[in-house]
Amino acid sequence: MHKNAFNPVEIPAWVWDRDESREILQKRDVAGLFNLAVKYDGASQVRISTATGISQGRISQIIRGQRQVTDLEVYERIAAGLGLPDHARMLFGLAPLDIASPTGDYDDSHQEQTDELTARIEAAAVIDPTTVMILSTDTNNLRLLDRRRGAAAIADKMRAQIAQIERAHRHAIRPGIRAQLAYVLSETAALAGWQAIDTCALSDAWDHHENAISAAREAEDSALLAYACGQQAYVLADLGRPAEATELLQHVRATYDRRVPGHLRTWLAAAEAETAAILGDEITCRTALDQAATLLPEGDADPHLPYVSLNTHHLARWRGNCLVRFGDPDTIEDLQSALTGMDGTYNRAEAGLRCDLAHAFLAMGELDAAQPHLYRAGQLVTMTGSRRHGRRVKELTRAATRGLR
């Protein structure tokens, strides 16, 4: 009988006893689980979506191997939606629903779960401060690669890094080590969140930032928490909600401004200016830019804030990006100053800067001056795979084409 989208997914109980199914569960192979639902219940992607609360588009990407699941809450929804019995839930790495009798007649499965959990805890127990430092260094190296090559080039490495840190953090027992791992997890998740913004995967970006915020709270680090919350505002801005983004940044600044280092205070003020510019609020934008300029400490970077790269040239780029929206005549000077100060490693940032320069020149009717910047921006977009800047290049190219007619 044909089943509609609201019929529950019902996989026969005997399926979970098959070696194939047990292997899928032990590997946390979500695509394999969805294929079991298709094979043994004839479930469509729409039915799986309804049962698990995951969008049909994401279901399709998971099945094709284009997306991975890492969030425990999503694993729980999948287990509930596909009706996993307790022994299958435990093979999947989840707690049984029937605590009084979690294994039923599956003593072997219970022992496998116990052995696996013990092994994970023992593996996490050997993590020391040196190991945490190595993980932190790996994240920073990925950050440097991201600036040069873009998110797409290091996507597999990022997924592996997050999975490794999450696994260690989840099973760490010693409070000090666990807090250090939470710090590295927050940094890494925030980086993944920014990469997702750049590739226009806004739902993923939101989830990564939620993970970063949660980990920062556990690490009890105000700077990381303020940064993750502030960066999450860009998800709202790209969703077409700049008023809420500006409000969030103002709240973050009011809450943490006196508790975080100067470079981050500057970053938060400049971020508020940018969202206010998107909103069209020139007064708030200019006020925040002036505050950012006043707050910026001397020197290029704070070694305690590797995730914030900010100096006078970066701030000039930010100022130009904001004021180009209001036709400010000083915009081109700011942007050219920023371009002169770039060290050649910020390829994605340079793409955005070139777009801003092209925008400014087009607004002044100087098509010839805009073209080289637009051309270079296109090259950098191709190099870094930035969909966010790619959209701007297309929009500006159309504007330049209209200007030539």
C-alpha cells in the first residue's frame, strides 16, 4: 500500500540483527541507515524527512555522501524517527530508552557498547596539555589554509578535526583537560561556522556557532563566547535579518565589552558597523566605526586571539566595505589603503575588498577603473570557492554590463 509523507518509518525488527545493519550502526553510517529505511520499508526521502525532522534536501545530500552528521541531537532524532530498538540505539552510540532493561536478550550488544565506551574514555584519558596544544595548532593551521585556499579545499580536514576534538571532549573526564578541549572545540566550530557562511550553508553555519557558543561557555572564556555570538550575527545578516544581527551585536558588546581584549572589542564594534550598514542605518554605522578606530590597539595581532586578525589596514577595509553602501567619497581611499597593506595571504578577504572597490568605482561611473578589480575578484573567488563573494561578483558584473550599454 502506498504510504504518504506522514506515515511513520517502520523497519522490521529482524533487520537490526543483520550483520550489515550492525556494521552500519557501529560506524554511525547515517546514509546507510536511510538506505535501510528505503530498502526495507520503501520510505521516500520525504517520509524520512518528516520522521526525523531533517529537511529533504539535507537527507538527499547525506545519502549522496555530500553531508555528514556530527550533532548528537540529530543522531537522537534519526534514531527516534527510524524506530531503532534499544540494542540498535546502543550500537549507534546512544543511550537506551528502556533503562531498566536496556539490552533485552542482546547481552553481546550490551557488552560491545560497554567495551566501546570504556575504550573511548581510556583513549581520552591519555590526552594531556601537549596533545591539546597540538590540536589547537592544527586548528590554527587550518585557519591559515582557509585564508589562502578557501573552505572547499579543506572541507574534509575540517570535518575530521571537529570530529576528533568532539570525540576527545565528549569522553574526557579530567575537568582541566575537558575545559581546554572545550576551548579548542569552540575555536574550531567558530571557524567551521564562518566557512559555512562563506559557502552560503547558513543552517550549518548556525549549528556550528551554537556548538561554538556551548563549548565557550564550558571553557568559561568570555572572549571566545563573545566572538562566537558576534560571528553568529552574520548568519542573521545573510538571512536578510540585519536589524536582529545589529541588535545581537549591540547586546554582545554591552555584555562583554569590558571583559575582552582590545582587538576583540574593535572587531565587535566593526561587526556592528557592518550589520548597521546592511540595515541602512548610517548613524549607527559611523558611530560604531569611530568606536572601532578608537579601540584598536597598536600592533597587528593579539597572540591570545588567533581567531581575530585585525590591524589598521584590516579596519580600513572594513570601513570601506561599510561606507561604500552610503556613497561616501572617502571609500576608495580607505579601500586602496587596505589593499596596499594586504600581505597576500588573505585571498578570500581580498576578493571582498576587490568587490568593494569595483562597487565604489561603478557608483562613481568609472567603469574602466572598476573592471580590473572585478576581474581579480573573480579570480580569487575561483581560487577560494567563496559563494558569498561569487554572488557579489555576478551582481557587480551585471551592473558593469548595464553601465556599458
